[in-house]
Amino acid sequence: MPLALPSPLTALRRFLPTLALGLAGGAAAFAVDLPLPWLLGAMLATTLASLSGMRLRSPGRGRQWVLVVIGVMLGTAFTPEMAGDPRLWAVSLSAMLGATAVMMGFSVWFSRRIAGHSLDTALYAGVPGGVSAVTGMALSSGADLRVVAMTHAVRILVLLVAIPPVLDGLGHVSLSAATPDPAQWLWLPGPADAAWLAGAGVLGAWLGRRLRLPNALLFGPALVSSALHLTGVTHAALPPTLIALAQVIIGVSVGVRFSGTSLATLGHTLAMAALQALGLLAIAILAAWAIHEATGVSLPAALIAYMPGGAPELSLVALSLGIDPAFVTAHHLLRITLLILLMPVLLAACRRLGA
């Protein structure tokens, strides 16, 4: 007799200790004025707990509604007054695709020649983005799924931790201004605005799946919400409390990926993944700096848009810091769409070449 799946309430009850740990980490980070406190605090607390041997529960389906919320939030950045030269966007998108090709080449080379992984493992672990879709595609290959999952998880962890010091070093954005005033935590949208936002989430999730968009629960609501805000149908915004909770859930989702991971047994994999992530970060910084110098595109926006992977996480960072989330989201949507479409072609080509 097959085992019954846990009910949503049972799954929620099991997840509550993990959520409490994430909230505690976020609150501690908020108290010491850490940039991106709810995201980084929750992520670091659950990552350290996971690596120490604590068995933590993932958000499960809870992460799905968080993706919908983030998608709706991203759509609010698309306003009729939104500035931006379409020609600069086109140039930046092209540069991002070029940088992605360089990142992919570096990742595969590093994974094969330095880390010693198989070709299938190197390709799927090296894709700069789309961890859920890529892991699903890797199931039917000869890739080492543990290495693929760990490499993507470590990359996202390294990128998120690196964002505040890198942006601070660039000196182009104020991180201290990203934290809402405590008096704003109780603000809620009116009934009409709440209805528009909820409708955008529900319709967007359905549309994203209908159109088979990559990361449908994120980009579907983002498209519907952006259409509503671009046309001026609504100017609704989400409350800071919901944004903070979304950051905690995303941070926890990264941290729990290390649950059951032993530093002793997976030390080599984790070290190789961290070194690879630092190499990719360097490529992203150089590409963002080059496009900024050539065209005047915002350096922080280009940096977050070019960073390799984690569309929900990086889009949420752009939204939380007020760094042109529309620009960042457009870049990640294009990259993940093309990568998913081209992965079978890339795999076949590399096998023919015997890379």
C-alpha cells in the first residue's frame, strides 16, 4: 500500500521550526543593520544549521506561493514612468548573452579539468541559472545529481553573500537605504489594490504554466503584474511585511539545500563549487563594468542582471535594494529561456567533440 503524502497542515507544522530559525536569523541580521537582512540572515542561519548536521525541512510547496508573490512584486517595478532606453537594453541583453557563453565555457572547463567531473555533470552543474529546470533535465542523463545540486546551491550562496560587499565596493548604491522604517511594517494595501495583486498572482501562475514559461510561477505573475502596472490600471504595492517573509522563505530555501551535507565527505565538492562560483562572479563583474563603461548602463543593475543564476533570488535582491528590478528581471528571463532551449543542443555538441 503506497504511503500517503503529508497533508498541507502536516507539512507546514514540520516546516515551522525551520521557518522559526530563518525568522530568528533575519531578525538578528535586521537588528545589526546587515544589508538584505531577512534574506541573508535566514540563509546564513539555516546554512550553518544544515552544515552542523541539523535536519531541516524545506518549504516544499510553500516556496511556490513565494515565487508567485515575488513575481507580482517584480511586476510593480514596471510603471508608465519607467525610464530606460530600449537600445541600451538591447545592447545590454546582447552583452549578457555573450557573458553567459563565457561563463558556461569556464564552468564546463573548470568542472572537467579542475574538479574532475564527468561531461554530463560538468554541463548541468555549469549552467548559470535555472536550477530547478536544470536538475530536472539532469535526471535523464548520466550526471551526478548530488554534485549538480550542490554546485548550484553553493553558487547561489556565494553570490548572495558577495552582493553587499561588491556593491559597497563599487560605491554606486546605498545599501543602508534598503531597510524599511519600522513604522511601515503594519501598512497594508486597500481592498481594491489587494484584489488587483491577488488577481495578478492567480492569473499569472495559470498563464505561466499555460505558456510553459521557465520558472512559470515567477515569470507568469511578473508578466501579468507588469502589464497592469505599465498600463496604469493599478499602482498597487505589496506590504513590507510580505516582502520580508518572502525573503525569509527564499533564504531558507537556499540554506536547507545543505541539509544532510557533511563537510568531511563533501568537502571537495563544496570547495570546487565555491571556487567555480568566485570565477563566475569575477566574469560577471568584468562584463557589467565593461557594459557600464561602454554604454552608461547602471553598474549595479548590470551586475545583478549578469550574475549567473538564481532568478528568484537575484530578482528579489534587485527589488529589495531598488536596483532597476525590471531591467534585472528581463535579463534573467531571457537567459534562462535560451539556456533551457539550448541545453540539449549544447550537450549533443560537447559529446560529439568529446569535451
